[in-house]
Amino acid sequence: MQPADLLRADQDARATALQVDRSFIVQAPAGSGKTELLTQRFLALLAVVDRPEALLAITFTRKAAAEMRNRILESLRRCEEPQSKLRDDTRALARRVLEVDTRNDWGLLRNPSRLRVLTIDALNQSLARRLPVLSGLGAGLGIDEEGLELYEEAAERLLMHLPADDPRVAEAVAILLEHLDNNVGRLIGLVSSMLARREAWLPVLPASIDDYGQAGEARLALEAARAAIVQDHLAGLAEAFPPALLAEACVYAQGAAQVLRQEGKESPILACGQGVPGADIDDVAHWQGLAEFLLTGKGEPRKSFTVAVGVRAQDKKRPELAALKVRIQSVADEFARHEELFEPLHATRALPPCEYQDAEWTVLKSLLLVLRLAAAELKFVFAERKAADYPEFAAAARQALGTAAEPTDTALVLDARLRHVLVDEFQDTSEAQVQLLRSLTAGWERGDGRTLFLVGDPMQSIYRFRNAEVGLFLDVRDRGLGDVELEPLTLRVNFRSTQPIVQWVNQAFARVLPPRDDVLRGAVKYSESVAAPQATDEGGVHVHAFLRSSRRFEAQAVASIIERR
């Protein structure tokens, strides 16, 4: 898109985002004025609700929550001051809120606590402590922000408290220890690290110990998930491949397979048969053979074709070989122009088999059983230490809300009071946090006046260590959240950087990030930005390469750059 088109698209997106009867998911890149837009959306909603508590804004850090609250209050305080630096549209929205505030006697400036701007952790704690018995968390528990000592104690106690009435548990521990060369410390460390991430795996484990057998529910579910991942990858690859190029490449790969059979050589190319591969499990080997034919072992496009990949050398007695090689090279050159195909085709080589071998499953089922028991042991540790970690409060909050089919009284009360939810930094949500949002909005129906507003930048997802999955942003954008349909918007203007910097970032990161979004892999393509009209042409990006590893040399170079500036 041209800069003028990007500017118009940005203006339209910002205006649309303030329509208070529609739900949106907004992709807001760095420097795009995301906090300002959230503030404007909050103000626009304040002007149409019956009470301020009908709005809930969720952020992920205390700093972000404080900044948003301060922005809202500052807009209300300064909107009547001509010399204030408020944007004209923000000023107008704030004035409308003050009129409603005066009419309804809310007293927002006297009672700023009526503005519900919370971190996700604070919201979880509030819900869990509202009904401690129903949530299963009990009253009076504090927060252990790290939780490492609690996880280690639970893992150690698990090994000390093996149930004598069920030998399957002891057998599972023995199998894991044998797998780890009887290193008890390593087993404790692995279980501890998994407990820190239990919100990602605990909800999908079966409750009954009988389901962990050789052909139990757990194995069938995990194998089905493997198959779904493989099929999704193949479907994306088949869709991305130009049909004519794929058909021609498959013809030559099939010919190469025939040559390799005649030569008695083993190669993945032997799986290349007639026709083109699709997205079925049976097509995996065909794709892997095509990858071997078109790519080197490092995943780069093959530049030369020898008998090792089924292409015979030129022979004066067989002039047709030279013509064949020219045609193959032509296909290879065309393939080399499609860089977006290299990585997904190369990745087919590492696709897992859809079914576990019995020996693999024996170890895995033992791990699953031990992890469930370790999670149960962790609850005893929480009770004794009078402290729990953030994931435990998150799970308790979801339990306090119940399910969409069977909501609790707390969920029903919230459903009656809550009209609008805003979420900041949505790219850093975890599956558990998305499930909480589903519970909060479970009773919402299209056209009932309630809205969901999600803002984030999947290109800046940084909370993987807290189980954040950027693929969730892409999935919710494409499919909605529960029954709530979300309209996607993208902000395009960068208010933070000069034009040369924005241009450099556009050029560099369009090559760095993948060419298309991929929900399962959490791959996010680059979204182009444009500098604000008032941005200058000053500055730019200069790369200073260090060709040797030297802290002293690096420090001297940095000091020299600063001195020159």
C-alpha cells in the first residue's frame, strides 16, 4: 500500500474503533498510539453506560494499568483547559463523560476507584477470593510471585508420598527414573518446571487413572492432536504452492525416484509417486520426498542436481539428459523465487509420526500420571504455606465463574453488571486467560449492546515464559471469542519514529518475519506502517557490526558513537 493509502486506512480504523455498539480486535504496532485509542474507547463507553462499573479494562502489568487509569483521569481533569495537550477528539469525548458524570452524580474525579482498570492477576484474585469455597482456593492465601520453592517441594513430596495402595504410581516413577538414568534430582527439576506451566497441560489431562493405559483416552487424544497439526501444516503448504509449479516439480521428482530405484539408492525421494500430494496423513512421505528433491539439507533451494537426487549426468550418447536437466533447473529456478515455500517445505522433514510407539507411550503416560499427582501435591503445599502462585488464582477464578452451560451466581451477577470489556496487550494472553474471557462473556449475544475490545500487537509477543501464545491472537481474530464476533482493525501510523526509521523497519522486518500468519506455530507476518504526517526526515538506522568478540572494543565503539552524536 502507498503511504497515503495507509494514512487513510489508519484514520478509518481509529474512527471505527470508537463505535460503542460493535466489538473489535485491533492490531496496534509499536508507536501507533495504542494507549490513546484505549483511553478514547473507554471514554466513549463511559458516556453511554448506566454506571462506571459496567466497564472493565484489563491489562497485564501494574504499570500499564496505572498508565491507562491516569490517562483517563487526566483527560477528564484537563479537557476544559485550552492550554492542555489533549487531542481534540479526546477532549470532546472527555467533556461528554463529564456531562454524564454530573447528570448521574458519579463523582469520578472524587472516586477514581469506580474506574475498573485491573491487571489480569488482580482480576483473578478478586474473583477467587469472592467465593473461596466454590473456587477451591480457600481464604487468606497470599501470592508467591515466583513459586519455584513451592514447585520443588511438591515434586519432592510426591516421591516421598507414593501411594501404597496403587502400584501403578510407583511403577510410573520407576519408569521415569530409568528413563533419566536414575537421576532423582533431574526428575525433581523436570517435574518442578512442568508445574510452573501446568495451566497449559493440566486442563486436558484425563481425571481417571485408567485412561492412562496403552490405549486410553489420553493416548488417543494426543495422537489425534498430532494428526491435526500435521494435516494443518500440509494444508497450508499445499495452498501456498503455485499449482503449476507443484505439478511440474512432482513430475520431475517422480522421474528422479525411478532413477534412484534403478541405481539401488535409498532416499526420501523414493516416496514421490504420481500426482501431487495433498493434506492427508498418507501424503507426508510424498512431501518429504519433494523437500529432498528441491531443498538442500539446510533448507536452501537446491542449485545443482546430481545422481544423488535422481538426476543423471549428461551423456553424449543420451542427449535427452541435457534437455531434461535444463527443464529441471528451470523448475528449480522458479521455486527459488518463492522464498515463502522454503521453510514450510523444509519443516515437513521434521513432522512427527501421528502414532506413538508403545515404548514412547510407556514413558509419556508415566509422565502424565506423575504430573497429575504432582499438581495435587502442590495444592497441599499451597495450603500449608498459606500462599499460591498466579496460575492457581487464575484457575480458581475460572472455577468461581463456572461454565457457559452451568454459570455460578458470581458469573450471573457479573453478566448482569458487565457491559463492556477492554483488554490491552492481547498478544500476550495464555489459553487460561482466554478461557477466563470466554467465561466473562459467556452469556453475551449479538446485538445485546455488550462489546469486547481487544488490542495488541502479535509482532511484539514477549510473554512466552508465562504461557502466552501469540497464536491465540490470530485464532480469536479469525474465529471470534466464544459467541462474540470481533471485527479486525489494524493501525498503520507510527507516531514515535521519523520517516527513515519507519521505512527501514518496514524493509527489514518484512524479510525477517514469516510471509503469512500461522496459528499453530505462532508465526506472525509483518504489518507495514507509515510515519505520521508531522514526522521529520531526520535520523535513520545505522548498523555497527562487531567482527570480533571484545567487551572493551564494544564499549569503546559505543562511547565513540555517543561522542559523535
